[in-house]
Amino acid sequence: MSAELFFQYLVAGVTYGIIYSIVAIGFNIIYNTTGIINFAQGEFVMLGGMTAVTLNGFMPLPAAIVVAVLVTMAIGALVEIVFIRWLVNPSVLRMIIITIGLSILIREIALHVWDEKVRALPYFTGTSVSSIEVGGVHISPQVLWVIGVCTVIVIILNFFFSCTSMGRQMRACSDNRNAARLCGISARNMVTLSFVLSAGIGALAGCVVSPITYVQYDSGTGLAIKGFTVAILGGLGNSMAAVAAGILLGVLESFSIWVMPTAFKDALSISILLIILFARPSGLFGSREVFSMKEF
Amino acid sequence: MLKIRNLEAGYGSLTVLRRVTMHVSPGEIVTMIGANGAGKTTLLSTLSGLVRARAGEVLFSGRDISGLPPEQRVAAGCSLVPEGRQVFQTMTVRENLLLGASVLRKRGEGSKTGEELDNVYHLFPVLRERQHQLAGTLSGGEQQMLAIGRAQMARPKLIMMDEPSMGLAPLVVKQIFFIVRKLRDEGITILLVEQNARAALGIADRGYVLETGRIIVQGPSEELLANRDVQRAYLGRDLDAER
């Protein structure tokens, strides 16, 4: 393998890896405040992409993306308020089954609204064939958009959780829910907020990646599986670890083409998920001690 | 300040509190003593809103709060220092204290957060020293101080404390109880739930004895300290042997 080809694979792997990490971060935000895995996370990504494609028919691209993100955030809030908020002390299993049901529901509604056609947003800059050459490697400008936007999301999230009072309150809910309530924090509002936040992040990711990966009514499922694998691989609830784990999975997938047929690419991530769940359920970077205290 | 009438509460089919009636007047330190399983923690959980009351009335400053969720009770000025401290382990000491002040903004007193933080640091100098440390790395006594400081950040009228002496060395217990008295001197009313009956009655104005969910004895602390049943059951005096 030539050095150029190696780097080409590496760039492709990192790009997909970052997309997976963003989905995984969406999982983590909701997991941290509620203790559940929101299996409708992939659908938020799909909704963001689809809504933006539709809106792009009526308005310029940047406006379409902003509105699509806002619409998806509103859907996230609605989903939480209608299906989750009113439950009194629901079990983890019950909440998870609700989110699985939600993901099917959203997918079917999307099928009715947008039919089965595969869509995509136009490239943000340039076209599908334009590329930037960096040291003999050809990189599509959209890849730079993906990496740039995702990096910004991670930085802003970090700032939000460590430096703002609302971010602190969300962390407090994940650390000790009852103690947070005794501090006068409305845990329910924090849960709604976590759904809004992860819906927004998912939608933004959906918009940025759609020129590369395309988007279809059911494209959320695949992303959700990859994102879930990455979240588990990094250690549930740990967003920084999710980025590292995402890039790791993306690069592994990318180089797997080298040794086995492309069709087995998805099998690879499922195998990794199974191995991690058997061997080290706390994730690569998670602490076993903390994991043993978690309900799920 | 706090008036409770015929309060009943429990979990599932289990009734823990039976017709509990008590009151706490402004500026008092009132203690509730009782053995393990008497219902002390359940009482405080019910008063703070974590457990729903089945029947009865809870009046706080003349207002019925029995239907309010915990966050609104804190906003009304009724804070709980929960059993086992329950500090936010993965967050720093300073963050823990700032979270305690969450209700100040809702009350429109957000500007007083800094002032109150200084106040807490003044009362607990060790917390200022450790302000950037994770709360989970503190010793038991320091965590208890942090839990009290966090409750104080909400500028409450009443602080309820659930076994602040639990698992602490005698010297640290002394320190904590000294602080409880200091808080009262600053105008905060205290409801202290304790297993350490002697120490609790030592600083309280009045006391109640809870047994299997019922209040069996009540009165001024000196009276309870002199009560033969209380002495036998809670103060560890073997009266027969002394005779």
C-alpha cells in the first residue's frame, strides 16, 4: 500500500469516525441525565438531514440548516414531553422500549412524508468532484466541513457543561438526581433539555454529513448502531472518550476494506460491540468501578 | 415555621409513618431521635418531597407544601441535608456549592450567590482550601460540611439534617454540632434527625422520640435527657445495673 493510499484511507476513516462520535455524544447526553439509551437518536440525525433538504428548496442553504436544526430540537422536546416526562419512576427497560418504539414511529412518519427516495444537500463549498490536495492526499471540502463542525460542537459542548450554570445543573442531575432536586434543580426540565440538546446536535450532524453519506427515511438506524457501538466502546456517558472511540472505529472500518470485502464493514463494528460487551462493558476508557454502580 | 399534622407515608404497601404530628418554631433547634428503622429518614424524605405523603398536612410558614415537588420546597426555603451527604462526587467543591445556589436565581436573588459563597467559606475554611478538588475525594467530615454548606447556599429558613454525625469520628461530630449551633445563631431554624441521641439532645431546644413510625415521647431536651425510658433505650444507661 502506498503512503498516499494509506492517508486516503485514514482521512476517510477519521471522517466517518467523527460522524459516529457525534451520534455517540447524542446518546451520552441523554444517558447522563436519564440513565437510558435513546434509540431514536439516529432518527434525529435523519430528521435533520431530511428537513434541511426539503427546506433548501425554499431558502438558502445556511438558513435551511438553521431551521432544520431548530425544528428537530422542537421535535426532540415534543418527544420527551409527550412520551417520557409524565412517567412516574419508569424502569430503565420501559424507557428503552419506548425509545425503540419512537424510532420506528419517526421512521414510518418520515417514509410517508418523504417517500423512499435518497436525498442529499448540495456540497457546502465546491462540488462532489472538487478536492483540496494536502500532501498528495485528496480531501473533499465537505470532509473539512464535517471535521470542522464536529470539532466546534465538541468544544462548545465542553464549554457548556463545564462553565455554564445550566450545564452544571445537567451534570448534577447525572451525578445524583435526588441531590440535584434537593438543590432546587428541576430534574424533569433537565431531561427535556437533554433531549433538545441531543436532537439539535444530531440534526446538525445530519445536515453536514448528508452531501457525503446521503440521507433516506431509514438512514438513522445504521447511524444509531454505529453511534451506540462507539458510545459503548468509549464508555457510556463519556463524551470525550466517544470522540476517540469514534475515530478508532472509523479508521478500523476504513482499513478493514484492505483485508476483507466491503460488505463485511458493518459486521466489523457489530463484532467490536459484542467483544466489548463481553470483555469490558465499561468501555475502553470507562472506569470499572463507576460502571459497577450503574443500573444499566 | 413548620407544622405537621397526622402525617402518614410509606413505600408500596408498607406504611412507615403513622399519624406523626409535630412542629418546629422559628429559631429553634428541634431534634428527632429514634433507632434504625423508626422512620426518621422517611419523615425527612416526606418533608422534602422525595416521598409523597399519603395523608396529613405539612405547613411551612403557614402554607401547605405537601403537594409540592422537592425543587419548589427548596425554593420556598426548606432545605434538606440528606443522609449519607449525597454530594456531587464527580464535581468540584465550588461547583457543588454553586449548585446549591440554583434556587437563588429563581427567587431573583442571583446576585447574592457570591456573598453567600463567602459566607460558607467563612464558616467552613477547609472548603475554601479544597474548592477546586473533586467532592468525591474529600473525607467524610469534609463531605458533611460540604453538604451543609450546599444547603446553606440556598439561603433557607429551615434546614433539615439527616444524621449528620453518621460514620464520623467523635471529634468531627463535635465540630459538626458546633456548626449546627452556629447556623441557628445566624437565624436558620434546624430540624436535626439523629441516632446519636445524647449529642443531639445536648444542643437541641426540644426533642421528639420516634418509634416504629409513631412519636412516643416529646418535650424539652432536659426533660428527655432525664426521662427513664429515653435513657434506657437511647442513651445507653442501664438503670437496673446502677441501682
